[in-house]
Amino acid sequence: MFNLGISLVSFSVSYGLVGFLRQFWQHHFLDLPNERSSHSLPTPRHGGLGFILSFVLTLGIVSFFNSTVLVPFPSTLWLSLVPLVAIGLMDDFLEVPALVRYLVQLLSASLIVIQCGVFPQPWLEPLGTPASAFLGVGMTVIGITALINFYNFMDGMDGLVGLVTAIQLTFFAIWSDQPILGFAVASILGFLCWNWTPAKIFMGDCGSTTLGCVMAIAVLKQPDPIHNGLTSLFILLPLVGDAIYTLIRRQINHENVLKAHRTHVYQRLHHQAGWSHSQVSLVYGGLTVLSAITLYQFKVFGSFLTLVMNGGLVVWVEWYLNETSKKKKITKL
């Protein structure tokens, strides 16, 4: 009952704060539509600040009444996100150079690794202790910054990142019995009420990069890092898989991978196939639910099944978009 009550508080505070931010910024700092946008109306951003503040308040309440809940996630760990939240807010208000953003991401990632340790990488063990330790730290830090940016890349459709992340964190909360992640889910759902199509407010870089970092923390804090940690990575595939596949696809096509674009799978489903925001978000959400159930039921073997399932969907989408393009050409003739 305590956890349910705290979750309701977290949801309510998030809903109220995001609603306030929407009113406060309704005529200022709007996200204006451009050639890459999936929205057509100027929309306030910075909504991510609402669910972040709600979660911080929840941590304060929990630590006051039952500090043992915070043991796996001490407050010092969440403080590692402060530089990331700050640079995200700055970038939402004014253009921050990409190098500065990445240096701050490296800082937050390094602080997290100091407290959470290195992600298990048994393939490095043959190299010996000094080399494997050095490479392990470096690869973990880079991996965290990759997640931060992947979640930011994927935040281009109403409700997409919010819905998928809420499902992923629910999986982690159950998978590793960590109720504090459930409080984060409640905060995200409070925001999602405003972000579902047609979105009244966007989470902005502040929200999307923070969620990417929270997912990295959830993976690193698995009780059994060798089995649970490696297996739990596959719950990230619906979003991360899209981002990685798009990078590879653009590289093969000799496109500038650093240049802004709208060729992610979710964007192509919307712009090329005419899917609505809700259709795209629900498909990604459904795939995440199926991935979660598969991993929970089959553990390590579920990782393989999840990879096949997500990869199969990408193959189907490519076929579907190709057929849709052919039909459009025939119609024009």
C-alpha cells in the first residue's frame, strides 16, 4: 500500500507540474515545426522537467518514510544526472555546441560508472586485468552516452519515448524487484497524459536524455549483472534497435550520420506510410511488452527470441514501406 500511495503521489505531482509548465511556456520557448518535424503546430517543450522534479520529490518522500527502499539507488547516484539535466535544459533554451553536450554526457556517465561499476564484458577477460579493466570502463561510459543520445534521437513522435520507457522501467522494477523504478514509471505516466497525441507539450532534450541515462542505471544496477544485466539489455531493443539500425543504414547509403534527418523507422512509418502518432507509438509499445514477456518467461533464451522478434519487425517494415512506395507510384501514374 505504501508503494501504491507513493506512486499515486508521483503521478499526480508529475501531471500537475507538467500542466503548469505547459501553461507557463505556452507562448514562449515553443518547438516550431520544420522539415524534420512530425508535428504541425508550435508546441511547448521542457515537459521533461516536470516528471524529473516529480521523481526527485518522490525520492525525498520515500527516504523520509522508508530509506531502505533507496539502498540500491542512493541519492548520490541520482545526483550524477544533475549535469545532464542542466545541459539538457540549456540546450532546450538555446543551442549548445554538440561537443559541450557530449562532454557533459561523459561526465554524468563517468559519475554513474564510479557508483554502479562496469557493465559485465566477459569477452575482455582474455586480455588480462589491466587492459580489460581499462577497456571495460571506457566501453561502459561510451555505452551510457550512446543510450543517452539514442533516446534523444527517438523522441520525435507523440508519446513514443514516454510509453516505451514506462514499459521498460516497469519490466526492470519487476525483473529485479526494485519498487523505486515503479515511482519513476508513475512520474512518466503523469507526463504522458499531456504528451499523448495530439501532444500538448514535449519532454525536450532535458527529458529524453535523462530517460536514456536512467535506463543505463537500471541495467547497471541489476542484482545479477552477468545474467540479468546482459539479458535485460534486450528490453531496450525497440528504441535502441531503431537508432542503431538507422545509423547502419545511413552509413551504408553513404549519408552523413551526424546530420539531422527523419529516416528513423518510426519516422518513415509516419511520413512514408501515413501512420498516425498513436499507431506508431502503440506498435513500439506493444513490441516492448512482447519483449518484456519473452525475457521474463525465457530469460537467456528469451534474449535470442527478442532479438529475432525485433529484427523480424525491421525486415517486415522495410518490405511494407517498399510496397507502400510502389503503390503510391502506381496511383500517380
